[in-house]
Amino acid sequence: MELNEAVSLWLAYRRWKRQKRRENRMYLVHPILHDRMTHSMFETLYPKLRQHEKKVFNYFRMSVKSFDDLLLLIGEDLLPRANYVPREDVVSPEQKLVITLSMRLNITIKQCHGFGRDVGACWKSKDSTIFKNSTFFKKLTEKSLNIPGPKPVSEIRTTRLPHVIVGDEAFSLSEHIMRPYCGKNLTKEKRIFNYRLSRARRYIECCFGILVNKWRIFHKPLNEHIEFAENIIKACCVLHNYVRLRDGYRYEDTLFETALDGLSTTTIRPGVRSRYTRDIFADYFMKEGRLSWQEKMI
């Protein structure tokens, strides 16, 4: 038997088997699949869900108005491509957004709007190393970030101090980065400063716990390719800022906070100007910026 004849016979047999299988079917299209565009969860539940603002927020982590505005912003990007063959059962942009928010991206960070995100660093790297290799740090050192200018910390003091980022011992002290005083035999003033700095850092650490608890996709490892996982995290950051600006602060998002593990102490010699800034902050925390109960915490 020639090769061409064998191939023709095999193709004819496959065609016969396929036709036989069709003849034995009870339905050409099962009723469940046939009615999915009119009886699906989106068609039945979603219209009723929109009538209850609180339930909408529980499902999508945003209000109805924020959802509609977000759909207006990205709706064109969710439409089928130009070369896509039109079909009656094509998924609408609104349904795609509902699926994305409810199934994939169920992050909000407490009361802060991020203006720099670097995603995808190796998990073995320390925070300080990741920070120094980030675009944010590069812009910070080049002074190209939109950071407000120096201001007095109180009406009494005329000395203008820069806006600073709080860090732990792993970070180097600089004009816009504050770290604790090193050593054990510290003065009361320095210990108070370290406590106030760590108290501010605790809010930052709580952000990651809030992030995990608000957007449920982070309750388990991301079983995705690295590039796609990075896009998910970036999308969460964008959604956080969007929801936070549109819907404001919600107390429920601060519950079940999760802290981060501490880092080992390192010794880095700070500059004279940054040391002076830190000393001014320390003096402020002992005088007009003093808390009545801060001595009990050191």
C-alpha cells in the first residue's frame, strides 16, 4: 500500500468516527451551554449585585461608581482585537472586568499612595539591596522625584527639614532616608527617636498585611510565570491607588495586619548633614513633638 493511500484511509476513518460520534449525541449543544449567555452568574447575579453598594464592595473591593469609571477607562482595551472573528457569545468588557476583579485580583495599602513601584527582585536579596538597585532609589539620589521641599516641623522651629523615608538599620542614612541610631548605650533622646521611627515603620509593615487581606490572590503562591506574576502585582498597586483615591479609607482594611521579619543590623557611616537632620528630629520628639506616653515604651 502506498503512503498516500494509507494516509487517505486514516483520514477517512477519522472522519467516519467523528460523524458517528455526532450521531450518538443526545444534544448538538447541551441546554446548559446553549443558555449560558442568558442564565450565567454574570447575567443573573451581577445586575442584582449592583443594587447593593456594600455587597459590590465585598465582591470587587470598590464602589459601583469606581467600577463604572474604571470600565470607562480600560473598556476599549478589553474589546476583541481587530482581526477577531465576531461571535454572538463574545465576552463583553464589563464581564471581563468582573471576572478579573472577583477571581484574580481580590490590594490596598493603608492610607498611602505609592508613586514608585519596582517589582521582581530576587527573594534572597535584602530590602536595602533591592532598594539601592531600584528605579525609585536612582530617582531619589538624582533628586528627580516629586518630593515636597523642606519645611519646619513646627511653628516654633524655623529650621527647615526635608521630607524623609523611614527605614531600619539595614538602610544608609541620607538626606531623605532616616534610620535608627546604632549602639546599645544610647541616650534617652536617641532611644525615643528610635522608638518613634520604629512606630512609623510599623505602619509601613502593616501595609503588606493589608495588601494580602484585601486582595485575596495573595493568600496563596502565584502559580504563574514570573513576568505575568509581576504584572499582577503592578496591577494590584494601580488598583490600590485607584480605589484609595476614589473610595477613601475603610477601617475594615486595617484588620488582621501582618508584620514583616526584621533585618540584621549593619553599621553605615552617615553624612554630616543627614546626621544633623536626624538630631533635629530627635530633639523635636523630646519637646513640642513629645508624646505623653513615649517614655513608657523604651
